[in-house]
Amino acid sequence: MKSPKILVLDIETAPAMGYFWSIFNTNIGISQIVNASKLICFAAKWIGEKKIHFYSNHTDTHTKMVKEAWNLINEADAVVGYNSQAFDMKVLNREFLLENLPKPDYYKNIDLLKTIKGNFRFISNKLDHVSRELGIGKKTSHQGFDLWQSCMNNDSKAWKLMEKYNKNDVKLTEDLYNKLQGWLITPFNYNDYVHDEVCPNCGSNHLIKNGIYRSRTASYQKFKCNNCYSHSRSIKSIKDIRRRNSVVRV
């Protein structure tokens, strides 16, 4: 069977623009909006490959950039991101809709922020802080909002820094994904893609038998993974496994 394709992805957006009279306790009406926020670039990388893809409004047309994002996601079995369920994928879905693109093929959305919030208590859940705490690395330094403003003014130097920043976020997200194996709240199930019994969480076949899981109707072999240390159980019940092993082949 084919190997699963897992895409790590991160996007950057332009801020919305509008008219307002105050910076405190201000509600912006629809009629005050000049330009809505939109996608300006994205970086993506297939796990297992070295190349990091990058597309932007600076190097491509907006339509081409959006279509390239759609093509990658449509090819993916899973997409890994940080706050991707609440932000990245919803922004991209809106862009797909605006470009009259259909909904991408089914993929598993693995949002690492949900895993961090669901399992741990860091002082801050921001990607930069979590990555530093875990010794993975840190986000690329930049001048703040001025970088986005310079990119919107088509400054080539600023766009080079934005590309570096965007690609580094993808690298941090990939390293965090590998670090969190065994803790993932929404893991990718590798057993859907291989015939042998492997860890459903990371795909490793370094499994140790770890007792028996008994439900009301059947019993299953429990495993512990020596790679990601997650726990799982056999796909088939012990009764089915014994029946399969007892078949005489001629």
C-alpha cells in the first residue's frame, strides 16, 4: 500500500484595513472596512522530504498561490499545523471558495496547539515559547508589524525575510510534531496504510506486547511503541488472530 503523505503547513496573512476614530474600545462596522484580511504567502513541507515549498503574492499571482496550496492539500493524507484548525485551514478554505475551487479531498487535520493545550501547561502556548522550552529552536526575529507593512509595499528585502520567517515556522512545526509523537490528540492512523501491525501513531513496527485489553465482546493484544512510547491495541481481536494463524496453507 502507498505511504501516507503528511504535509506540514503555515500561512501568513495581510491585516484588514479600515477607517476608525479611536484605538480604544472600538467596534469597526462593515461599511468602515476598506480591505479584508487575505492570504499573502504560505510555506509547506512533506514529512520525509527536505524541500520547503513557498508561494507568495510577491513571487506569484494570488490565484496561482491559492491553487498551489489547494493542490498540496488535496494530495495530503494529513495536514499538520499550529492553530491550524481555528486559523490556517479556515483562511485557506475561504481563499479556495473565492477562487471557485472545490473542497479538497479528505485529509486529517492535526493541530499541534490542541495537543499542547490538551496535555500540558506551558506559561505561554505560543509556538515560539513552546519550541524554546523544548529545545527545538525559535522563530525568526523580525521588526514586527513593519515587516508586514513593508511586504504589502512590495519591498523585496522584506519579502526575503518573510520567506525565511514562514519557512522556519514550518520547520519548527515539523520538529514539534516529531517531539509530540505519543501525545497527539488527533494522531494519524498508520494502520490504515500498511498490512502489518504497526504503531498507529508513528508507523513504527518496534512494538512491545503490553498486556491484554478486554472489552465487553472481545479481547485485544495491547502494545507499547518503542519509538514514540504511545500505547495501542491490535486491530483484530485475539480470537481472530488465533483463527488466522491456525489456517493450514497448502
